[in-house]
Amino acid sequence: MVRMSPRISTAILGLVVLFALAPIAAHAQATSRLCADQAGEAPGPACLAARKNLGTLPRGPLYWRIYTFDDEKAAAKVRPPQGAIVRAFGQVWLFDVGDKGRALKGGHHLADVGPLPLGAPKGDFTAEYLKSTFAPGMTAPVHTHSGPEAFYAISGASCLETPDGVQVGRGAGHSLMVPRGPPMLLMAIGPETRQGFALILHDTSSPPTTLTSAWTPKGLCPKD
């Protein structure tokens, strides 16, 4: 049996407590890992559910259009040319970017998230759709995007901190948006597990996501 001095024992105990109290971190919205099976539907890193090259974007307000369908066949019949069909969280989803959504046969129009903070878009764009599950207190690493990012949650509560402050959304169907450029930290707050999607609408010639250590969050997200 190995005996340790009281000083070493106290130090080890302190490290155990420190790790136990540290916030959970995961490479959440900063990933290009393709979803497989149930990936992204248990607490842990997000995954890439779909990617669509959109080319040059039209002028005018643009929205992330979100639908659900009973099955993939019904969604495929009415999928717009640049739409993406995703099976996640026990449902079939159809995502698209354009003007405000209209009814699609066989589908349920859930939301138009936007208008997306694009400014005057130049060049070609790609839409990346991610899915993720955050346990309460879980965060994404600090990162930036080469285009706007939007979030749509189907459960839980979200806090998005940037150098400009925080945005908070609660309950099923809440959404948040952030323009291109600023570093950000996404955090699940409240007592409920947060599940949902993210859209990164990025410049095709630039990486969608870049991790950064140039900014440190101030911890402004509420703890409840």
C-alpha cells in the first residue's frame, strides 16, 4: 500500500474538486464531423447533418426556413433545389434558405429564422446544418465564423455571449443569431437538456469555423 503525505493528499483532493466543478466543454458548433446514426443526439460534440452549396445569394432579406415531415419520401417530393433533408431527434426535417417560407404539401412549417444578418453578400455561400445536444452548463469552444450563424432549439435554453454582450433564448422553438466575425461562446443554461440545430451560412472560399483564443468570455450567461 502506497502512503501519501497529508500535503500531497490535499493537493490531489483539490484537483478532483476543481475538475468536478469545471464547466463541461465540447467542440460543439466548431466541428465538421459528419453525423452518423444518433450522433449529436446525446450530450457531446455537435455534428454536421447536411451541407449545401448555395452559390450567389439573392438580394433582400433571407431566412432559414424550417419544416418537419412525416417521412423522407414526402419531404423529397417538395424539397426546393437547395433544400436539405435531415433525419434527427425522431423526426424528418427540411431546411432551406430564402425569403419567408410558404406552405409545402405534406409538411409542417415550424419557423422562419431571420432575417439572417448578412449585410450585402458577395461571392458564393454554403449552408452547413449542425445538430447538437448540450447538457445544462455545457459550452461550445470560443470560435468565429466566415458568415452568420443562426440557432434553432427544440428544447432547453441557450445563451450566446459575444464581445457585444449576451443573447438568451428559452423553450422549444427559440432562435438566436450572430453575424459574421465576432468570437462567440454558446452555452446551455437552465435545468433542461438543450437540443437543436445551427445554420452556418458561410463564404464558400473561407473555412466555416475557426477556433480562437483571442477573446475570453466574461461569464455573462445566467446560471439558471
